[in-house]
Amino acid sequence: MDYTPDEVAAWMFNELRHAGVLYQEAAVEHIRKHFGERFVYANEKGHVSIDKDVKKAFKKLHGGKAAWDRDAFYWGWTSAIKTQDD
């Protein structure tokens, strides 16, 4: 199946919504395995990262309510977000 950046971003958003945090290393491995290599790349420091189009779509989904922690390499909510399951 040929996935889109929006579909990958939707998976990331759902993971963040359910777990409260999304670690980049775990996200990269899941994306690579389930969506394909084209959505990950090695950045200038040699770290594996997530495609820029996926990150743009992810940012649109969370609407600025999630923040990237540069030291711990994860996304987390900037404020309390209720899930639809609550």
C-alpha cells in the first residue's frame, strides 16, 4: 500500500493522544516497519528522523498543543488534552 504523509501523521497523533508522549526512536521504528523507508531519513547529525512532510501534517493535527523535547527526543502535550474516550 502506498501511504501518504497525512496517514503517517494521523498514526503519530493517535499514538500521542493515547499515550501522552511519543518517543522519536519508537515512532521511527514503527513508521519504517509499517509505512516504509520513504518516511524516515538520517539528518545532518546522523540521527534517524521523520520526514518533514509528515512532521508538518502532524503539527497541523496537534495544532501547537504538543511540544518537542529536544533533550529527550519525544513529543508531549503542552496542556491537558482530553481524549475522545474520556
